[in-house]
Amino acid sequence: LVEQIKEEIEVLSEFLPEQLSTEEIEAKVSEIIAKVGATSMKDMGKVMKEAKAEIGASADGKAINEAVKKLLN
């Protein structure tokens, strides 16, 4: 049963978008911050909206959120 599940995971993994690394997420978020002119945590909503639109499923929302918080502080 475990082997069968591992095989299913391998097959399904091929169809998922490749996930960005933490460094790649931070670089993309940094570009977005400059693009929208964000200067403080007050602008987090604008940055998150744009980041989710641009990055999409290539990164987890939590990872994007952490990168935005780190770069806006």
C-alpha cells in the first residue's frame, strides 16, 4: 500500500507547478514591492494581491506572506 501511494505521488508531482525557493520568492516579492511602491506594512495588502497574481501556484501563500513581512520590515 505504501509503495502504491508513493508511485501515485510521483505521478501527480509531475503535473504540479515547480515550487520556487525561498530566495526566488524573496527576489520576486522585492520586485513587486518596488513595482507597487510599497514602503511599509500598511502596503502589505497591495503587495500580497500582486504577488499572488504574479507568483500564482509556484509558491505557497504562507511563504509569500513571510517574504512580504520580512522585506517590508
